Amino acid sequence: MTHQHDGGAHLHNETHHDGDAAQFWDEVYREKAKRWSGNPNPQLIAEATGLVPGTALDLGCGEGADAIWLAQHGWTVTAVDVSAVALERAAAHAADVGIQDGIAWLRRDFASWHPEEGFDLVSSQFLHSPILPWRDSLASAAAAVAPGGALLVVGHHPDGLTPWSGHKDMKDKFFTPEDLVEALTRGPGSWRINVADSRERVVTGPEGQQATTIDSVLRATRRS
């Protein structure tokens, strides 16, 4: 599974681990004192800024930057990740910026856990996994959106992977905006597609090199 970071896509292979996904991701986070940049995802800021705050579900919250940004902008957030290490860091970061309430941190494995319906915003940012098909993740996220609520999915475009990502042969793990729209509209519920874009960003690699990556962005409103 992967989350957005400055260097573009990096898909850790959970299948190479002898234990479960939680143990694997705890070890991944322990490799560095700070795994991600600490900044909220730019597409979240771009798409959620104009929404009326309510309840939000942040799937794969990592070290908490998106959840903290949402809470700072009036949302009541349920932030979910499989890693206890990531969640501990996220809660500490929230406390550091003065957020005592407004975020519930939950440890859940997305392979077996499915959120209940009822959220005004469900955000899935760069939640790529070598095990869980992205269409299954999309269906689970969509099912958690309340009628009238928004689904925001952002991921790596298969044609925008960075040279250092090492995943040129795993393009089926990523998706285009058109892929997202097709999968969402074929599933249950009725949706209004607000945004379906490919957006370029310049990212910095592990050795300071730069490249242009492409984000696939979908924002949709659930009618029913």
C-alpha cells in the first residue's frame, strides 16, 4: 500500500512479509522518524476547500496531515490506517498543532474492514496496494458516502510514474480518471461526477532528482 509523498509512487509489497499488514506497515514506518512530508495532499486542499464541513473519513491517513488539515477547517474526522505506529505519530502531530478534539484515530485493515455509510466526505489519497484491487477499495470508499456527500479519490496515473518508482511493470495497480468514473458509475448508487482530471505535479526523488508525475483525481457527489 502507498500514500502520497514528495518522491512520487512507491508501492511497498506486503506479500513479501511473513506477518500481517499491520506488522508490515509498522516496520515500514519505523524505518524513518518521519515517513511523509507532513503537508496535506494538494488535491485534497484543492477539492475540499469549497465543501461545507461535516463528517469526513480519511482512508489510509498515514501520519495524519490530511486529517489534521480537515479538522483545522471545521470537519469532524475519522482517520483510519492499518499501522499503529503511523496513528501514534498522527495523534502526536495533531496535539502539537493544538487539535485535541475533532479527530478519531482508528486502526483498521482495509482488506477486511468496510466503513459504514454516513460520511459527508470520504477521502482516499494514493491508497494503492499490491494485494487489494483498487476497484475493491473504491467500492468500499463509495459505500461510506452519505447521500449528498462527496467522494474524493486521488491516485497515481499509470502514465505518470516517476523513473525511480520501480513500478513501470505494475501499471494495473494504478488508474486513470476515466477508470475511476467507469468503476464508480457501474457500481451501486447514483453519482454526479464533479471532477475527473489528470493533473501534473513536479516531485523530488530520493537523491534530489526531479520529475513530473500525474495525479488522477475524481470528486463525485452521491445522489442516492
